[in-house]
Amino acid sequence: MSVLKEVDFQPEPCPAELPMKIWLDDGDAAVDVIDALALSPFATGAQPWSRTANLERVRPGAPLAPASGTLVRAASEKDGRDSRLLCGEGWTLRVVRYRNRAATVSVTAVDEGLARSVIEEVTKDAEEPAPESDHVTMGFWWQGLRGSRRSEKPITAAPWAEVSGNYARSVSEPLSQLMSVIPSKAHGRLVLLHGPPGTGKTTLLRTLAHEWRSWCQVDCVLDPEQLFQSPGYLMEVAVGSDEHDHDDGSGGGDRWRLLVLEDCDELIRSGAKEVTGQGLSRLLNLTDGLLGQGRDVLVAITTNEDLAHLHPAVTRPGRCLAQIEVGAFPYDEAARWLGTAEGLSPSGATLAELFALRDGVVNHTPATRENTGLYL
């Protein structure tokens, strides 16, 4: 049974001109109290200026706190989130750290200059620079209890010239054409990579992010099943905003966006309409409807399904920028890649199996290949 409590407070040492009331029940956690306390000075008008900054790759040991101030609340949750409330002369600071080294800092203050100076002091030199050379920046979307969230991470991504030998000759030409696409040649908004697990579909997506880095921002949606069930979430991910458009200095702000949806078998197979309801319709609207056309959005989908099992609306001519079956190596190509035929099945081998054989892993079981997700 939920227990409702009314709390009347004026946080100290941050003065409030008006009392503020909140209601807490047994569904609320300590971090929710910190959230409410942080908003109190702003809500009452005592500190009418607010600034927020989202940080990635926070340095280990970065204090994320001004030199002056008092820690008045601290709470940690099982998911690794750590929330703290600090107060000083004329300002209130809320700092939330996440397990993935991201952080959100929010400050309220009595005037704009103080709010700006506090947040600048807190965030100065707090982030590690993004790795260069073999890395590209990729965005990751997910929907949490407090709405959708996007985090940017540097990921390793080799150029196509380095990884092209990891794919069968039968797909070399279509993959090369896909890697060389430029905005004026983006006819079709859907990139469909299908084939057995372990054939290197995810590696292709990372390489695509590298090859398109000058004109396209790549975002991976971690919960695609939620994306097409929530119109609000879909709008935020598809349309985006200027603060979410990563700019590496090479092409200005008018960049295309590629949304990556991995292992979306239920969404695009032949019976998708009955299984997912409006999910398929919303996907199609995103690829060639008004929603996608309004913001230059491309969608890349990987699936383990055979092409014959996919919904015809997904594979119709003109919808796909690329529709490529990424299969296993034939026997002769697999032997050439490995340098020996020892351990190979007569039917050939997937890329994952070739790496396992090369590294001396003996469990070569092509009949029980499992989903590799974000691996290959």
C-alpha cells in the first residue's frame, strides 16, 4: 500500500522566499528527494537562473564540485547512479554521475553570471578528450524512467580498406558502393543488412560510421521495440535537436543522421503488422514518409531473418538504399582467409567462426550459431 506524505521544506543553506510542498510515497527514492530539493530554489524564485551541462567520459577523480560549498545530500542507487546536492552562497548544484562515466550537472543561482561561473568551474577539465585515430563518435539512445536519453561514446571503427577482406567476394562490390555513398546519392532511406549471426554485420555498421563521418552522425537505438511504441520517443530520436547533432568540424551543422536498429526481426518480418501493431507503419514513415524526409534521416537495420521472411513493404524497390545479404565465406574463401583448411566445414564458415579457429577456440559449431549483438 502506498503511503503518501506531504513535505514542507525550505532547503538549507539555500534560502527560499516561498514555501514549497512536495508529496512523497514509498515509490520514491532518495535521489527523487535530491531532485526536488535541487528544483526548490528555482521554483520558489529565490534562485531564478538555471544552467545544465551533460558530460561524457568524466575523468576518474574529477570532483565535479566548486572549491567552496557544502554537501547537503548524497544518494546512490543499484544501477550505479550517484546523486549529490551542494549549496553555496547564492547557488544550488545537483550532480548526477552514471556508471558509464557520463554525468549531468545542474545549477540554480541568484543571477545569470553566478550560474554560469559555477557550472564553468564544475565542468572545467572534467572530461577526457575523445580518442582519435581509429575512433568515431556514435550516439546511443534509450528510454529510462525519466524519459529518453542520448549519450555519445567514441567507438573503434576501422576504415573499409582494412576490413573489406573479412567479407565474401559476392558482397564486396555492393558493400564498397554503400561505403562510398554521399548525400546526393542517398536514393532510398533504409539500409538492410541480413544474414546469419556472426557474419560481421555490426562491424559493417561501425565501418559505415567511419566512412560517412564527414556528413552523417550515427546513432544506435538500444531499445528499438520501445522506439516504435512511443510516438514521443520516436519524434525526439528522429527529429533530434541541435544539441544532439554532433559536429566534428568537417561539415557544419547540416549533417544527415543514421539510426541503427540491431536485430529487429519481429519488426520487419512478414507478420510484423500483427505482432507489433503500428511499429512497422512508423518505421516505414521514418524511412520514406514525412517524418524522415523532414530531417534527412537514414535507418540501418540488421536482422538474422532470411530475405524471403521479411515483410514485402520493407524490401520494395526504392525504399532501400542498400539491401545486402551478409553471408558466410564459401569453403575456398574461408580456407584462403584462414591460411589452412584444417577445422573448416565443407559448407564454409562465418567470420566469427574463422576468428575462433584462428585463435584456437575449438567449439566450432555452425549448427548452433547464436546472436552476436554488438560484437560482429
